[in-house]
Amino acid sequence: MKNLRPLLGHEVELELSGKQAAVSGKLVDVGQDILVLYNGVHFLYVPLLHLQQLRLIQSDNVIDVPEMPYESMSDQISYRKILMNAKGMFSELYITGNQSIHGYVNSVMNDFFVFYSPVYHSVIVSLQHLKYLIPYNPNVTPYTLTPEQFPLKPSPLTFARSFDQQLQKLVGEFVIFDLGENPSKIGVLKGIDQNIIELATAGGSPAFLHLNHIKTVHLP
């Protein structure tokens, strides 16, 4: 991403797909498929997949950038490496709607990762749908919970290598897609055929969803 490197150290504004409000901050690192902003409080790791527009903004703000939670790797920084570095670090994810979720990255697979949250427990997140990740200070814990109140438990699920294979393993289970933002995305997973998912909803009626538009899945 050589064409973005001249903007390092400048304040920029990003428009991201699926997010109405723009995201702004000082551009502090750029990688092959991810960029890093510092907004004066947090570092935001933004996969380029959802970047619709980036523009310079005029500002007199002086933003002092602290040490990054993940060491800057210049052009070697990547989306997957950031997720691997985030394992076990309290983080915030922005994925869908106006909701963000807090917890820890547990596992990183081919095209999804597993995020453990005190609210949703184990959440399977498609790599295609993460808008940004915010790592928190190491001494911060979700909701100020102690390790005894929120232990990092291994998931009872066994994980496949790919998102579609993982959903196949959940056929017959009661699942919640996209954090339950839409009631028609909650129900029993009946089957998957050529990327079309059949879900039995609360009233027993079938709902059909395209796999590519499923952002997250978790079990209640």
C-alpha cells in the first residue's frame, strides 16, 4: 500500500461499508490488507476489505501516539498477524449494526476466528465482516470482571478450518446469526446447500439466508 504511506502521521477519515458514521484518527501504520488509526484514546485496526473511502482531514489537534499494543511491522503488518497477536488480549470488535462486542480472540482459522465474550460466549466471526478491532490496555478486563468471574474457558465446540465447514458442523443446532439483530436470523439450522442456509424460525417457518452475508454465529 505504497500510495497510502505518504499519509502516515496525518489525520484521516474513513468511510467503512456497513457503518453510517465515519471513523477518524491519525494514520499510524499501513499493511498489505489492514491499516491502523489512533483516535486519541484507542488504536483501531481496520481491514481494508471494508474501506470505501479515505480522505485527509484538516485539524489543529495534536495527537500524541503511545506505544502500539502490537509492534509495528511496516509493510509486513497483516490482518491475520494482528488477529494472532490479539489472542488472549481484551479487545472490542465492531461487526454489524450499531453493536460492538467485547472479549478475547481465542482461535484463528482459514476464513473465520473465534471470539470469547462474557455476553455471547463463543462467537464465530467471518473474516470478511470484521469492520475494526480495538485492543485494550493489558490491565483492563471486560466490564471490570475478575478472572474468577470471567475465566477464559475453552469452547465446547470443535472447529473446522473454514466458515462453511463450521456451519455444516452446526446443522441441527439452535443458532443465532449476526448477534440476533434480526429475529429471522435465530432458529434451528436445518441445512446448507450451495451457500443457501435453511433456518427454522420461532414459528416453524423456514428462512433462507446466503452464507456470504452471515457475519457471526453463536449458540445461546
